[in-house]
Amino acid sequence: MKIIVVSNPDAVENEASIINALFDEGLKLFHLRKPDYSENELIGLIEKINAKNHSKIVLHQHHQLVERFKINRIHFSESARLKLKEEVFVNIKTKGFRLSTSIHELSALNLLSDAFTYTFYGPAFESISKPGYKPKSKEIILPDNRKIKIVAIGGITPNRISELEKLNFDGVAFLGAIWADSKNAINIFRECSQNVNM
């Protein structure tokens, strides 16, 4: 299973240092999602992240910054994706970018463009970062013959990873589990890594 960490949407004390430490611990993909950040605020954060790890960043906002920082991964939220036509994604992919998106209903999986490498699906459990945000269905049945990989997000803690592996998810994305106690983020990430069969 692939392990992904998603940034806290809000500013975090010593955030860049924590992100760099996560990469040092072996993190392969970091989703940088700061919906309320201006372009300059996002630039300020990326500049503090070690340049050797920029290729492991997936950019959610201000996609125009990919060239400046040599980032080749772009994420489209579900709402952003629905506003665009498939040829837009195909065109971006042909330029060498890897694309991801989000869905909240499994029925949407069949509607996704082949341009996407994987999609977040969630919340898999009640969200840690958004209390009260719960799964729409009590039972998750993933299609076996899917063309796009599915990464679980929402309410995921180290002790829930085995359950998601049994459900045949391709990966897990951590947000609240990592950032709820940012001073302990590295230890939590280590625990998550130890529970994933990679």
C-alpha cells in the first residue's frame, strides 16, 4: 500500500521542518493542500521544503507554480474536476504531469478520466480533522477491475490500516492522525509506516 500524507489546511508551527523530516523518514508523496493560502504564502512554504523533495509534492492549489519548483504532480479536488472537460486533464498528462483527484461516491470512479493515476476516496471513517464528517456508506466494496487506484482518506489511524488493506485499497492518506499532535508527527508517521505492507 502507498502511504500519503496530506498537509494541514492551516498553518502549523515548524511546518516545513516537519515536512522535511517526514521525507527523511521515507515519505514518498506529500499532498500540499492549503485552500486559503495566497500564491505568495504557498511559495514561502515550498521554498522551505528541501528542493530534492519537490518532486514528491502533489500540488492542490496554484498549479502554475509547478514549473517554478519542478513539481510534476497535480491534484484536482472533486469540485474543480467537475468544472473541467476531460481533454484538459489529457493535455496536462501529455506534458508529463501525474494527476490525482478525489471522489466521495464509488459510483464516480467509472466517470473519471484515464488521465488520473489515483483518486482519494473518503471519508473512510469519521474524520479526525473534521469532527462529524462521516462515511456515507457503512460498507465499502471496491471494484476489483478498476483502472484507477483508490487511496483511502478520512479518519485513518495506524490501527485501522489492516482493515483498509483487507478492503483492497491501494493506499492510505493521513491528515488528522499526523497533524492533530504536530509535535509528535514523526513518531505517528513511523507507527503508520510500520503498519503498512508496502
